[in-house]
Amino acid sequence: MKKKHLSIEEIIADLPAIREACVSLRETLLANLVMIGEIPAPTFSEEARVKFLLQRFSECGLTSTSSDECGNGLGMISGKDRERNILLLAHADTVFSERRDHTVSVHANHIHGPGIADNSLGLAVLATLPTLLDKLGLELDSGLVLMAAARGLGRGDLEGIRFFLDNNKIPITAGICVEGVQLGRLSYASAGMLRGEITCRVPEEYDWIRRGTTGAILVVNEVINRILGIPLPRKPQTSIVLGSLEAGAGFNIIPTEATLRFEVRSESADIVRQIASDLDDIIEDVISQTGADVSLDIIARREPAGLAIGHPLVKQTREIMSALDLRPHITPSISELSALIVHGIPAITLGITEGERLHEQRETVLLEPMFTGLAQLVAVLLAIDGGFCDESE
């Protein structure tokens, strides 16, 4: 593994040896995963996790580690070519609050705990990668920027990666976003997206009898019924996800406020804009009919964009996956990948292992597939480093 790879075929031929090296670091990877997983990191409160990751980078011999004003954690492995750098990142935050029990349970074939798949495993891969590259005897020509991206989820709206890209002075050749699950995931494009909250408030002096309703829940229910009536095309693929509804305090207390969280996704920017206009019309109509105070708060937007399926980065990644008997699950992304695309950086998102119960207390990842996921990641790094993923001039 200490030789310079001259072709993608040589990288693929070395995949069994790469995976064997990954298996040999099982205890290191699992230790990193457990320690990271037991550190709460809700969005805007990722400091403890980032601090731990930077300590692990230093223990691995990285001399260039830092955090920035946005809370991102960064570790740099210098390469021979200062004009080529690969950004490898994983978002540091999870959907779970500090109040949740973050105990991680390790079993023979799996690990479970809140946020273990999304995205403690992604960070554990970053923490383990310097040791793995050393184990393989690999010195990349490209520099490697390892990044724990802060403030990625929900209202964070990718603030960490956006801040980094807006202020970074290092030339970035390509990027890889690491997600814990699912193994076989391959994202190389960003979907159009609109994420927001609709809040319904009714005043205490509300005329319940004349308006024919008994609280904010029924008002927001009318909004939901109208949303469900929005026609959605099959092509381009479009969906409206009603993610959560918060309202009420008890059996016999009329709720005066309710909040609906939703997300619109589409391959078409025009359709996202049309649905946004439909939502405005729905809210105005519900206000006129109910007299309630209904407001729309847009939290995040994304424009559809990305690489072509024939881009060398996509083609070589698919070839590597095929060699590992992985069937690519091609899906658009609305996470950090979309920020890289906006900045014109060729990038993909990869999953490391198989998992289940995502965003539940017993969120679970399987152990054995992790090593195939790690081998996949190393092979893609080598392909980018060798110039095999560069788009021809």
C-alpha cells in the first residue's frame, strides 16, 4: 500500500487490503464512536464534541488543528501539492437535546444510542482516518482538510460550512461529506428545498362560537388540509413533508397556539417557488375564514444543482462501489453537499454503514458494514488524490 497508484484499477485491486486495515482498527473506531456519541451536540451547542475531535486530531499527530468563529473544528494533513486539497467533512450536530440520555450501548453486531448514525459515526470516521492512513502507509499528494461542521441541522441552516467556504483561503479540489448511514448512498446533487414553520395563534377574546372552532389545533388542521390539496407532480419528483406539530397543554385546556414544521423538496426550483406561493395563498385564506393569526417563517431554502452523472468523481465512485458489491442508492441532498455545490466545488456524500431507527432513542448502526464503508471512503480519497476524478479541461 505504500506505492503510488498509477490507475483507478490499481486502487480497486487494493480494496481487500484497505478493508483489512480498516478491520484491524475496529477497536479504535468503536472507541471514537462511543466517546463522541455520548457527548450531546444539539445544533448551536456542538462545542464539546468539536473539542474532543480536535484532541483526537492532536493525539494522531496533526499539528494544524483549530476551531473557527462559527464553531467548526478543523484538522489539516499537509500534502505535497499545495494547490490541491480535499475537504472531508461531517456535521457535528444532532437532533437530540442535552436533556436526552446519550448512553451508547455496544453489542456484538451493532451499536445503538441517540445520534449514533446521524452523525456520531461520521465524526468517528474523521477521528480515525489519520490513524488509518498511517496504518496503510499512505501519504497523499493533496492536502486533506478534516472538518466537523457546526450548525448544520434545522435552524442552523448549514451555517458552519457556509462560514468556512466564505472565509477559507485554501484551494479546495473536491469535497466528500460523510454520513453515518446508509452504506451505498451516493449524493452528487442538491434538491430544491423550502423549510419552514407555520404558527397559528388565537387571542383569548376569540369568538369560538361564531368562528366554529375550538382552538389553534383546528386552525392548523385546516392549514394541513389545504396543504394536502396542493397538486404535486410525479416528474420532476416533488414532496411535502409535514414533520411535526406542537400544540396544547392538557385535556381540557383550549390551545391558543400551534406550530407546524414542514419541508418541501423538488428537483425543480420553479415547483418549489410555486408551492411557496400556494402556501402564502393558503395562509391568507385561512386567516380570512378563521380570524386567527397565522404566520409563515421560512427557515431554509436550497436551489437544485450538482454534478452530472457522467462527472469523473461520480463515475469513479460508482466503479469503486461496484467493486465492493455496493449498489449505489442515488439520492439528492439538502445538507452540506449543497453548500459545496453552490461554491463550485465538485463533491459527493457517502454513507458508512447500514442503520435503522434514525432519529429515535435507539438509533442503530451495524458494525460489520462499517469497514466496507471505510474502505470505500479511502479508495475515493485515493482516486481524487490521483487526479482520476478531475474533470477534463
